[in-house]
Amino acid sequence: MSFKRLETDDFVVSADSITAGIWTGNAPTLTQFFTSSVQAAGSTGTYYLSVYQTASTDSAAEVQFDIVYGNRQGSGSTLYNTAVAGKSPTQTVYGQYRTLVLGDENTDFVFGSETVNDFWAISVSRNRYKESLFPGSLTLELSGSLGLIFLTDDSQYASSVVFKDAGRVFNLISGSAGVKTASTTANTTDGWSLNSGSYGLLLPDIGTILLNPTALSGSLAAGGIGLNVGRSSNTNDNNNAKLYNAINGTTARVFTLNSQETITSDFVFIRPRSSEFNYSENPSYISGSTGEVIFDSFINNPQTYITTVGLYNDTNDLLAVAKLSRPFKKDFTKEALVRVKLDF
């Protein structure tokens, strides 16, 4: 075994972005949506609604995403205690997302330039992606009483990336796959609804989409689809189910989204020069009694076969092993370049 200290220029670091479909089976698009009546009627049903790619009773069913509704005043759901105003599941959800996204309990959500008191959230199941959602890949089709709308994010149009406590933030606009819709309705040339700000936010680093109920419930002229949200006091308005029905409408059944992962690779270049690694330290090369090389041909014309490269630290600990696809014959007339790639 022979050793050689690597130099600084023997190391190269590379980073590549890998994208993949986010739904079960690495599919980029969901066209079928199912919920569980047991979950909807249970104690968690007042907080969120889980959506599957097949019937929830199917052995292959997996949660793809969850739908929740949050309201600053606690409207849209029944109170925990009728003696305590505003304290309800929707207020709890609002506070949780405010802490997660904004990091400040005294700050409100802003869609575009409009401050809002409520939102729908689509939270992609964490095991559906490794690092983050892929901006520009989103197409979400929603149906309301007034028609359809396709939503995407404005990552391709934003002059700079906005960051919140939850990471990157992009506005939702009308369009598909990152391309805004050339709409003829008022004030939608930028893909926003009239007087209601953006249609929501894409938070790719936490796998979440926030939807603006005010924008979606507006008239067609204002860029809405009549997707009305319930804001009754101390009443369960089933807002989670309303958004689910908008996603799983008779015509609206497209939800396309990809994931993104940055793979960092270290390339290590090992360069056996012509004068290096030509002698073996195998005991069979040396006479045990005299310490001389047994075969004369190994003195003037030695030959070895390189099969393995080991990477060690300064304390001689073996950190990584690379195997060559076939042994490399080495002598004084040959040099080699072995590239080792370490992904992490």
C-alpha cells in the first residue's frame, strides 16, 4: 500500500439541481383526489383535510397533501368554549402558520399589497419531497361557481427573491407552469385579481401554498371564480371541504408540481505519476530472510495493478474507498488519472 498527499487543486466542488415529480410514483401531475370520511368526521377533521391519490381504503393510498383554513378572528369554525370569543380551530391554524411563515405573532399575512384576515393552505406531505418545491413548476386548477382558474407562481417574473422566516416567498398568479395568463379581465395582466392582491403565496422551502380566499371569491371581472369562503361566527363552515371540492371539481382536476434538490459533489483527482506506485508492498515480493526483491524483473521494470483508491485523513483513518472497474496496469511508462466522485 502506498500513500500520496493530495494538493488543493486535486479537489473540485460541484453543485447540481435535480428535479422530480412530487406525487406518488414520482408523478408530476395529480388528476384524481380522494379524502377519508373517517378522518373528516374525526377530531382532526375540524383542523385539516388529508388528500390521497387513490381511495383512502386502498392499500396503496398515501397522503399527498393536506388542506387547512385559517382565520384571524376564528371565524368559520365552532368555538372551543362559547364563553371565550374567537378561540377556535381556524384561529389556531392561523396562529400556527403565522408563526411558521412570518415568525411574528403581531404581523398579518399580505397577498401582494393587500392585508388579509384568512387563508387556505395546501401543505404538501413532507415525505413527498427531499429539499423544496420547484418554483415555476406549479399548475393548480380550481373551479368555482363562476368558472375555472389556473394558478402558478411568479418566480420567473420576480426581480428579486423575497424571504420570510419560512424561506423564499413567491406570489401566486393566474397561469400555468410558471407562465402568467394573458387575461382580458381588468388588472390581470400581471396575473393578479382586481383589488384583492395576489391569489396567494408559494413557500417552496416548507412545501406550502397559501391561497387568498378574497381573490378567489371575487367576480369574473375581478379575476375571481366565485369560490366563496364561510366566515360565520361559531359555525363550522366546512371551508377545508370547499377548497377540496374546488380542486376536485367536475372539470378542475389538475395539480402539477415538482420537487427540487441540490446535490453537492466533491470530485477528487488522484494522479499516479510515472515514477509513483510502481512497486508493490506485498510481502511476496521480498525475501523474508534477506529483505531483497525476489524477482530481478521487479527491480528495473516493476509492474503493479491498481485496483482500489482509499482516501485517508491526516490521522490515517480511512474515510472512503473507490474501486476501479478493472485493474490498471502501472509501470514507469504509464501515468493515470482517477476521478473519485463523492455525493452528499
